[in-house]
Amino acid sequence: MKIKDIGGEFALINRLKNQNKGLIKGIGDDCAIVNINGKKFVVTTDTLVEGDHFSFNWFTPEQVGMKAIEINVSDIGAMGGKPLFCLISLVLPKDIEVEVIDNIYKGMQKSAAKYNLNVIGGNMTHGQQLVIDVDMFGTVEEGDLCQRKDAKPGDFIFVTGDLGASTAGLKLYQAGKKPVGYVKRKHIEPKAQFHKVKPFLKYINAMIDVSDGLASDVTRICEQADCGAIIYADNVPIRDETRLAAKRLCNNPVDYALFGGEDFELIFTVSEKNLKNVKGYLVGEITKKKGVRIFKSGKETPLKTHGYDHFLSKS
């Protein structure tokens, strides 16, 4: 039996899920949550594989290093946490140039410095392709902790910024049409967006970062919170540059936003009484009725949440 036969990456995660009594939260959120001597720590890990998550045909080594740090900081931020330190492990092809590794680390240090984040160690081995794994640790204050399970029916769903631009950049690269400007930058230089929610963190119920598309990531909140959601199609924020890129490829830009991913904006839910205290783009609401639906032209339609999945992708 193959991973694709059980439903892909997230079906495998659910299969492996095993809650340890020593954890506040294990598998199933952006980070694990661990209580050590009364203080909450958040722990995450993310891996970049050459050919799957980046290509040196359009990424510089420095940009790869920056991405490796930013996507992990994004996970820490999605829990309401502050990053402290990280471990970095590399799988290196034997013929890789030393300058490439130097510049990857230069990019890592550049992003780490923004967050006062320390690289404290790691591991190195050889393999057929370049792999970068980052394990990141942070802290979270009691009133700031955001978990997916805390979304409630009646909550409104917000996103911190526009969606689909990273996918637009990627699609243009893949089609041999060199992207420029905003969509290029959003794909090759992603940035964690925690600073956007930090001023009103205490009003947020649940949060997740947009790594696999609005539809998939809202679905993950709903699965943990045992609820459903409606997404307002006309409210999904999409920049003109993203729309133009999609038009060049005869694609629907809304599909980029719903199913593309790697925007690393934050999706959060908030109760009606706290609407005046938050900022962002209102894109939907949490419902008692299970399943994720999209609302457009006065009609609700069940949404197939086919966000990016490494094990189901045909590429």
C-alpha cells in the first residue's frame, strides 16, 4: 500500500497521531506545545527538498536559506509564539559547491537576525539531492496561545493579506514565462506575517498559516474544531498582479488563492464581539454544519479541498 492509497500526506499524519500525556498538543497543529516547568514551548519542523520546494533555476542559495527560516517562523507565529532558537540539518550532494552552502547559511542568518533567532546546531550528511531541515523552538505566553481546535461556530474567518501570488509566480516559472515584481517576490522570498496579528493576538480564537491554500487550511481548522465553514468567494483578497499572471496562463486566480499555498499569510477566527478589535480581510465564517462550502452568487457549493499534497501531486 502506498501513501497515495490512504489519501495522501495528511491522511498519513492522522494515521501516525498518538497523543503523549506529557504534551499539551502533539500532532495536528502548526506546532507541538510542551509544558516545561510551567512555561509553554512551541516546537515545529519543516523540510525543503530541492526539486520539490525550490529550484536553483529561479531561487538563489541565499533565498533558499531565507525561506527555510521564514516558513518555520510562520508556524511558530501561527500558534501565537515567539521563536527562540533552531537546529539545522542538511543532506548534501557530494558535488555541491561550498559557495552554495555558504550562501544558504547567509540567507538563514539574514532571516534569523530579524527575529533575534539563534541557530544553535544541527547535523550534516550526504545524499542524492539537497535537503534542508529546520527544527525550531519558541515560547508562547498563556493568553497568546492559538490552537486550531479553538475555532467556534459563529466565529468569523479572516486572513492577514492577499492570497495566490506565490502560486502565480510558481506557475509562471513552470511555464517558462519569467515572473516579475510582486508575484516573483512572493514566491521566492516568502515572509512570516506574525507582526500583523501581534497587536490583537488576545482576541483570536484559532489560527493557521497559509501553506497549502485557503480551502485546505480552513479545512484543517474545521477538522480540529469539529465544525464547518463558509468561504465568501468574492471576499478572497487577490492582487491585480496575481490576476494578470493567472490570465497569462488562462487560469482562475481564485483557484490559486483557494488551492495554491505557500502564501504564508495567517488565517484566524474571531468571535463577533471582538470584530472591532482585529484587522484583516473577512473571508468567511465558522459553522455548526460540517464541511467547507464556498458562497458565490447567492449559492453555497461544497468545496473539494485539493490543496497541495506532496504524495498526491502528479508532478
